[in-house]
Amino acid sequence: MYQNVGVEKRIPMKAFGPSPQGEDSRKIFNHRNGRLVHEAMWRDLRTKVNAIYVHIMLIANESGVYRGTPSTTLMQKIALNDHQLGGLRILQKEFGFKVIVDTGLGLGLGCQNERRPWKLAENAVNRDYKFIRRLQNNGVNVDQITVDGPFLRLIEGSEKAFSCADQNAGFSTRDTAEIVSRYLGKLYRKVNENQPHTTKMNILLNLPNLEMANLHGFFDVNFVEVITEFAKRKEYPEITEFVLDYPYSNVKSARRLFENKLLFLEMLIDEHMTRGRKPNISVITNTGASFSPPKNHRNMSFNEYTNVGNVTGYNHGNEISLALT
């Protein structure tokens, strides 16, 4: 999906991620008589990317489930309706797009009232899967799940928006590891119980915010302790990828720190994530068009910049690093 920086090379997956805030993000999935209204656009896009990245807010059609969301009326205007999810089904079945779901918002809810790790994990899965099930009910299989920032949603010291810590209800490293592990395991089972093929599980890390040994992080969260404790748990399924959210502006301002963090993370994975196949490492190099470099940018190791609709990428050898904007 993004640039592979691990030892084991895998075929990169290039993904298109329509924004939940985009005015046209819903209409592009419209269809009539089994044919997509914007079929020509999708056929062209399919020659450039092979997956559609669906943020949970693009399928969350109710208010009151997540903090900070607008009214149900507005949520229904943002989220895809069942007809439009039928368009996504056509794209998967007939065009061959993989479907990746970005989720994890439920982990930052109910922290003040529920302090039992197993129960908080269960509640979070129920909240998030409620909307993922909408995909399955409309014939869409979930090829991959990317859980967005699970550790920072829970742990004390985090400054992540809508996290437990910003409610003064953060959890210890040990409890955080248990909650994330149980959440991943329960969500993985629920998704696979309701579709014909097995999904893959990814964890997205907001790497600039994490401290790693003497490598600076914006939040007071020691990721070495987190990953060490998490790796001991038995509830989580095999992790396919650690996806690193690393805005291009941060890479540009401190490139050596970026490189050192990637190398250190790979060392941590080699040392601690020893159960099953070793997770891949992938990188989102920017998270917004405002951070994109000009087309003639040559100051980084990425030697080619491309822009395909809402997908921006950097060609590094035979692999692609993509940002979903």
C-alpha cells in the first residue's frame, strides 16, 4: 500500500482514499442499472491504483457514536448510503479494487467510565464494527483493516485528539497493550465471521509523536515500552503491516530523525514481533496536499513525484510510497 522499507520485499499496494469531507466523495460511487455513473474515471484510476481506502467516517451514518461528530443528518450526508456502497461493491467485484478500512475511533470512547481493559476493547469493537458491517451487508469484503493510532488513543501522556488521555483517563502501558491486543483480536474475528475470505490486519502509527529511545517524539509516550508490552500479548492476530503516518513536512524538516526512527522501528519489530510472519513496514509520507513537494523536488531519496487525483506518491526504486489526501 505504501513504501515498503522492510527487509522482506512485497508488492506495493497503491490506494485511493476519498476524503469523508470531500463534496464529491459520495457521488463518485453512484451507479445505474449495474453500471457506475463515473465508469470512465474509475477505469482510468484502476490503471494507476489497486485499492480503495475507506475511512470509518465515510461509512459511519449515525451521530453520537463517536465524539466530535456532527448531527445524524449531517453524518448521513457525509457517509455513503447503501446505494453508494453498492457502487463500491461493483468496484471490488468487477474492477478488482481491494478495499481497506481505516478504523479505531471507538478506542477513545468511554474511558472514564470503563476501566476494565477487556470490556473497553469489547465496547470499541462493537462501535467500530457496527459500521464495517454495513460494507459486508452490501456485499463488500474487507480485504485489509488498518487500525489508526490505537496506542495513542489509549495511553497516558498522549495528546492525540479524542483520546482517553485528553479526557484525563489515559491507561498504563500494560493496560494499553492489553486493550489494543484484545481489540485487534475481536475485530479480526468479527470481520472474518461475516465474509468469505480472511482480512489482513495493519496498525497505523503516528510516528512523529512517539519517543523511541533517544529519538524525539512530540508526545510523552515511550514506544519501546509500548511495543515490548504489546508483543507479549496473545490475543492479537498476525499483523501484516505497521503503517507509519509521517507528514512530509516532518520528513523535510528532520530527515535524519525520520530515517533513524524507521531503522529503530525495524529493529524493534525484529526483536519483539516474533510470532508468525514478521510485519512489513510502510510509510505515508504526507497527509495533505499542502505538504506535497513540487514536481521537480529532488532533495530527498524519493526520485519521482506523481499526483493522481487524491493520491500523491513518491517513486523510490520499484516501490511506491503513497499519501491519501
